[in-house]
Amino acid sequence: MCDDPRRFGRVAAVNAMSDVWATGGRPIFALNVCAFPAWVDRAVLSEILVGADQALEAAGAALLGGHTVADDDLKFGMAVVGVADPQRLLARAGALPGDRLILTKPLGTGVMINAFRAGQLDAAGLEPALAEMERFNDIASRLALEHGARAATDVSGFGLGGHALGMATASAVTLRLRWADVPRHAAFRALQALGVTTGCTAPNREHVGAALDDRRGLDEADRALLFDPQTSGGLLLAVPEPAAGPLLRALLDSGHRAAQIGEVLAGAPRLEIV
């Protein structure tokens, strides 16, 4: 993902905690899940764990232990437990017709990570995505609750398309996405044109299938972006219309590259792209 093992660990920890923040909760403890090859220098592995622990400490969570197995490829993640107020719980269900949709981070990290690994993107080119992957979703979660968000999901491995459909299905509504307003990393389109993709992009597209109503006529690059799997992505929030503007301003003021990207409509669960 990057040349700095501490940053790798921090991103992995932030990614693992995102599910908790997507509920409006806060993480309280975690377990490391380490699949470490014998050929990786132990100093590098230690730095990964240090970076992850730094992220946990910053989030106010504790590391209770973990599990380590030998593997051919380096993998690291966390199992995270958090707490949330049942009276202020965010879930994928709850979006209502008329709500506005806000995305808190730009898209494109899947292709950018693979391009970096393949030597088609240098460290400076990856930096904008890496900075966003390191950004906690805790502030976005808190602001969402303060502004009366009705539903939320993190945007991770299934891409925006898959996670948005999950919200549409759970809420029994249609989500209309205004594609021109969706934030994205600037490097994505050029990298996609070079043939960089991910192993999840096509399966993510197949998963959504006929539930995608593409009224805009997305080209291949935009379709790839819609289904690009995100590492440590942002939150997709459904917010009552009067609160959408104030929430977006608060997110932007706090440094998020957020945008209002659509609205919730009455109708069968599907994604409508305009």
C-alpha cells in the first residue's frame, strides 16, 4: 500500500474502526489479525504494529491482543469492538424520501493502491489518497449525529455502488446519485486508462447488476470508479434536506473533502445515476 510500514498500520487500523464510526459509535478495543510471511523483516512487522497502535491510541481505543499466522503474503487487519447509544444509532436502514446524500471522502483508492504496487504511480502520486485513508471517520460520525443523519454506511470493499445499494435495500428506497458531484481522486481516470484495475471492481459491478439505472450513460472509467473498492473510505450519509447544507459546511470546515452527491427517492431499491 505504501513504503512506510507505520502508515500501513495506521491505515489498516482506521479502516478497521470505520464500521464502528458508521454506526455513530466509538471503538473501545481491538485485536490484531496478523498474517505475516517469514521473509518480511521483523523490524518492518514491528513498525506496522506500532502504526496501528498509534491509531488506536488516538481514537481512544485499547489493544487487547491478537492472532498471528504464517502466510505467503503480508496481510494485517483488526477486529474492533465499539459502543453506540441505541437511541442515536446510525444504520443502513432509515433513509427517507427527500433526504440528501453526503459522501465524506473522495473515491479511487483501489486503483491508486494497485497502480502504486505495480510501479505505475509514485509515492507523491499516492499521497492524496493515503492522506484520506489515514483520516479518521470519527468527526464525520459525530457531525452526522449532531445534524440528525438518518442512515449511514461506510464505503469500503464493495465500492460506492455496492454500499449505496445496501443502504437503498435496507431502507426500501431509491438512491439518486448526481455523478458530476461525486468527489474523486484526480489521478484515477488516467490510471484507469492505463489499464489499472482491481480484482473486486468487476464482481462489485455484477453484484449491483440490474439495480443500476444509469441515466447519465457513464463511460468505462466512471463505471470503474463507481465500483472501485475503497480502503479506509468515507461515510455515505442520508440527511434531512434542511440539515444537509449545515452538515456539509461543518465537514468541509473540519478538513473533509466531502460533497452532497444526491438524494433519496421513493421507489424500489436501486441506484439511479444522473
